[in-house]
Amino acid sequence: DKKIFIAPAMNGRMWENQSNKENLKKLVDFGYEIIGPEAGDMACGEFGMGKMSEPATIINHINNYFKKLENNKKFKALVTAGPTHEYLDPVRFITNKSSGKQGYEIARSLIENGFDTTLISGPTNLSPVKGVNLIKIKSADEMLNATLSNLPTDVAIFSAAVADFKVKDKKSEKIKKNKFSELNLEKNTDILGHISNHNSLRPKLVVGFAAETTSLKNNSLKKLSEKNCDWIIANDVSRDDIGFESDFNQVSIFYKNNSEENLPRMRKSSLANEIVNRIISQLN
Ligand code: CTP
């Protein structure tokens, strides 16, 4: 679905009204392109920011928008999202608090921008994103296999909170509580690290996430280099007002060239648009 909002003519003070500003921001959060308003003489006789854009400007803007979509259609994107479930037996598993929202929003923004998008998702409560090739998996091993079989792509965004460990000897019958001895754990493959460091199919642009509770910058820079990423998007998962289960996020982006961007707290949908805009600039 293409989302364009043509700002109607309104007095500048109406445009500046708080509720109007918030409504406009909502449209931006939903992924709308906004055309206008512009500064000029208004029908009420005043001069200010409230004039509807000229028809030629609107047509030009719409043409550019569709050109951008057409151009992005040549790009393939892969996104991992959500938690993984590592089963001990048929009814118990190891997992984490990831909701998958950020990854689903990134997939939504990619498809809205014309990318051929595959989303490999662990178990979540989220609805599929229209147009996105959704592959549902449960374990980290399944996520790794699904990722490998969907390469090559131009860009891969690894937003999944993959469980770091799995159980060595998963039981096919429910383990009786008096039979629980020690759990033998083994490390899951680092999907991002594996694809970025060892795979001939490494996407041109590899974006990792870092979920941290301490030393955000140092840990993120370590992941940037060890996992051979182009960018690491880092967030502090100890905060309740952003991250895992929230609709909001606040991140810093660490780039391979040592630069860093600190973005303000915003809706996950807006952050997804910000990330995808940067991906488009990088790929073009
Ligand atoms: N990741 C992955 N496969 C794993 C573990 C992590 O692809 N088995 C990816 C995540 O999707 C994310 C990045 O690696 O893009 C960092 O994940 P994070 O959980 O922050 O770090 P870990 O590598 O698990 O390290 P630690 O738990 O020690 O912080």
C-alpha cells in the first residue's frame, strides 16, 4: 500500500496547533510521505506556513516517490526477528523477552519502500506483514538454516534475540520433575557472526543489533568488529520505557567507519523508517 498525505491548505497557526502536530507525527509514524504545507499567501489573507503545495509540485513529489519504489524493487532484504525457543523436552523451553516488534516494523518499512523482503521470525504474537515473505521458525538452528537458504540478499538486518544456548540432549518425553538433573547446555551458532564472517554469500550490507544492560558503547563496538558488521544498532534493554516489550526504542548506531549516531526515543515504527532510509542511502 502506498501512503501519501497531501497537506491541505490551513492557517499557519492551525498547522502549529499541538493536536495537529501530533496527528501529523502519527502519519509519519505510520510511514506516510507528507507533501507540504508550504509558505505563502493563504486564502484567509495572511502570509505563512499553511499553503497547499502547487499541483505541479505534488505531481513531481508523487513521481519521485514511485521512482524510488521502482528503484528499490531491485533490492532483496532479509530480516531476523523475535526470540527463539530452545526446547528441553516437548513442553519446556529456554527463551527471552523479545517481542519481535522492531524487526517486524523494519520488514514493514522495507516492503513499503519496494524491497523484496523476507522475514525470518521466532515465535511472536504479531500479525504477518502484508507482502513480506514470512518464514516462521522456533529454534536458533531453524533460524540459521532458514537464513542460509534465503541468501543472497543485498541487505540483512539481524534483529532477532537468538537464545545463546540450547540443550545438548533434548528429551522426546516430558522430563519428570524428580528426574531433573543438571541441564547440559551448548552454544547456538552465532547466525550473524557466521554469515558475516564465514559465508561467501555475505550481503553487501550487514546490520546487527546489540542488546545491552551495561557498557553500551564498548560492547557494541566489540560486536561490530567481532561479528564483522557494517552497522550495529544498540539499545539499553535494562530500561522499561524502551526496548523488548515496549512500542518505543532509543538507539545508537555504530558504523564501521567509527562514526556514531545517537537517535532520540521514538516509536519502533519511526525508528524502522529511519533505519530503512539509511539503508536506501547506503545501497544507492
Ligand atoms: N545473534 C545471532 N545469533 C546468535 C546470537 C546473536 O544472529 N546466536 C545476533 C543478534 O540477532 C544481534 C547480534 O547478534 O544482531 C547481537 O546479539 P546480542 O544478543 O546483543 O549479543 P550476543 O552475541 O548474544 O552476545 P551477549 O549475549 O554476550 O551480549
